[in-house]
Amino acid sequence: MFAKKNRLAKDRDVKTVLKAGRSFFDPFFTIKYLRASAQHTTTRCTVVVSTKVAKQAVKRNRIKRIIRDFLRRYLQGLALGDYMIIVRPMVAKQEALNIRNRLGQVLVRNRLLK
């Protein structure tokens, strides 16, 4: 779980990121990023794993935990703004290390992680 100030939890904030955020695509993830506004000077994140990725809630929650753990560790290195990590079905077949490595590569490649 993220600290409260680092959670992108409100429905209107999530919709804003979906509508106005910049998209980065990968076979494993779709990342929506919206640069921080004057009101929000922190990095806020949310992870979305649909039932198309994994039918069992246990598997979906495991994927979320892996991604949240990665984001929590590298929170200081992320560019300020709001992040929405949308997981794609290929992730369900991967091990935790592969998921972390791939997410790191995507963030570095798109200059979102220093």
C-alpha cells in the first residue's frame, strides 16, 4: 500500500489521468502519465489489473503487490506526476523478477525514472 499522499485514489483524478495523460505502450503494460500540477507536487500512482489479465483475484492481487512494491522502492526517482499502470494479459504468465525488470525498463526508456 502506498502512503496516502502517494495514492491516486479519487475517481475524478483517475479519469483525468485517463483522459489527459500521456500514454506509453509495452506488451506488458500501458502507462498513463500526467505531469504534476501546481496543486499536486508529489508522485501519485495506481495499478489496474482487470479480470482479462487473470480470472482469480489472488493472481490479480499478487501482480498489484509486485508492481506497487517496485513503485514504492523507486518513488523518489520517478518524475513528479500521476501514474496509472494498466497491466496487460502477458504479465500473468511472468515471474515477479521479470515483471519488475520490464516495468523498470519501460519507465527508464520513456524517461519517467531516473
